[in-house]
Amino acid sequence: MNPTTLPKLLVFTLLCASSAHQLQAGVTKDFPYGTLPEKRPNIELSASMERIYTDYPARHPALNELFSRFKYTPIEGLDYNNFDGTISRRDSSKIIRVNEKYYVYYTRRHTETPPAPGHGPGRGSEGGTDTIPSRDWDLAEIWYATSKDGFTWEEQGVAVPNPPKPIPGWRSVSTPDILAWKG
């Protein structure tokens, strides 16, 4: 027998023995890469696999009560001017439902031009003017929209306008939230 064949044969034999042991222990053939058995298999497990059986309430994320299959769904009714950067909606509040209607508040900017090029968060207000925003939330107001189904929205207008210049906050009001209180 070739001396280089012996290590390969030994590895193959150990793999076969390990697979047979796992099958005898009630472990599915694709464990741990696919189906995770409901009960802890009677084999040595890594520390992370052991934690699945000792520290977590569910063996699979989808079985956990906090699991979510979050996904984006397109909405209708809000114009973005072909995404040219002149209209921005951001910092949305929670969405609440009052009297069969959904409400959301948000920071909205609609300017003739997008923010000054090369000026982003943390770079100061250089490049902005009274009509050109220095960043996405500059020259913004708080607006709100309503919906009957949560998918088609109708913008209702300004909820909180900017105060006149030079009152503090004249450049922007932003980042709203919402709550229902006494109707």
C-alpha cells in the first residue's frame, strides 16, 4: 500500500464511522447543516450547537415568538419627483391607526435642487443657501400622510412648519413622532 493512501483511508474510515454513529443517535443525515432535530442528539456538540438546546426557547428562528420575516413592500401615493433628490421623506414616526385611518409623520424636504454636492452628515452647513439644502434634512418641515389600507397614502400637508428666519430652527424641523391621546 502506498504510504500517502493510508491517511486518506483513515480519514474516510473515521468519516464513515462518525456518520454511522450519528444515524444511530437519531441525527438526520444533513445535521447540522440542514434539519435541526427537535431533541438534542446524543453526540458531542460544539459550544454554539449546545447553546441552541440549552439557552434558546426555539430550535429554529422561525419558531421563536420574536421572529419576523420583515420585507419591504412598495407603497403608492407619495411622489419622489423621479428620485432626482429634490424631494426627501425621512425619519418617519410610528404608524398609528385612529378611527379606521392610518397616520404617519415625517421629515419632508422639497427644494429646487438636491443637497449641495459633497456635503453630507457631519460635514457642516457649507454649501447650503436659503434655497439649496446643505444635507438631506436641511430646509425640511414635518409633514404627515394618511392611508385607509397602509399601502396607498395621501399626503396631507405641513404639520409643523419652519419658523421664520432668524428664529432658531428656521432652516429645518425634523424627526417627529406621534401618539394618540384622548382621541
